Amino acid sequence: MSAAGLSALRRPAWLAPLVAPFVTLCGALLLASLARYRLIEPAALTALCDAMPWDSPACIVRSLTVQAFADGRLGMLALALAVLALLTRWRTLGLFALAAAGAGLVLYSTRWAAPAVLLAALALLRAGAPGPAR
């Protein structure tokens, strides 16, 4: 194969920095959706776990999941991580912030998670800019 043929097979340079955030966000949305529709919203599990929330393993996982987003805790965590990622320019911290914010959007913490998504995206853009990034 010629050099021109090989260069046509290469990915565009702008695509590589978008893969990790896209995969991170999709994975977080998938896990949060599974938690929401398999643990939180089923009426039978809710009725079983309301009486004794710490009785069975399924109820324990359900109770911990509910406590994670009660009072917007998951969204606040996402926002704190996004601000920290923006200040430190750490790409890994930005990915964690994006994942937490995506999960917060699905798990009822939209007030804090919506700005966290924007700040995490901004932090990931800044992490790719020239400068002291980690």
C-alpha cells in the first residue's frame, strides 16, 4: 500500500481527544440508567425495600444508590470535581467529573450536574491546550 493510501486510513487529529470523554460519558449514562430503571423505579423492589432497607443485598445497593443522589449529592460531587479539574487541568479528574455529571443527570441531580457537565467539558478542553497539564 502506498503512503497516500496509509494517510487516508489514519484518523483525523481532532478525533483522538474526543474518544475517552465520549466513552466515559456513555458508560456513566448506561450504568446510571441501569441503576435507575432496575434498582430505583421498580415498584416491587421499592415496596420490598421500604419496609426493611438494609435487609437483602438488593435493598442495600438500592438504598446506597438512593442516598448517593438524595439532596443532590451526586451533582454536587460532579460540580466539585469539575471545578477542581478546571483549576488543576488534570484530564483524569475531568473524566471523573464528566462521568459523575452524566450519572447525576440521569439520577435526579440535574440542578448541580448540568453545570458540572459544561465545566467538565471545559476542563477537558483546557487539559488538551498547551500548558502544564497532567
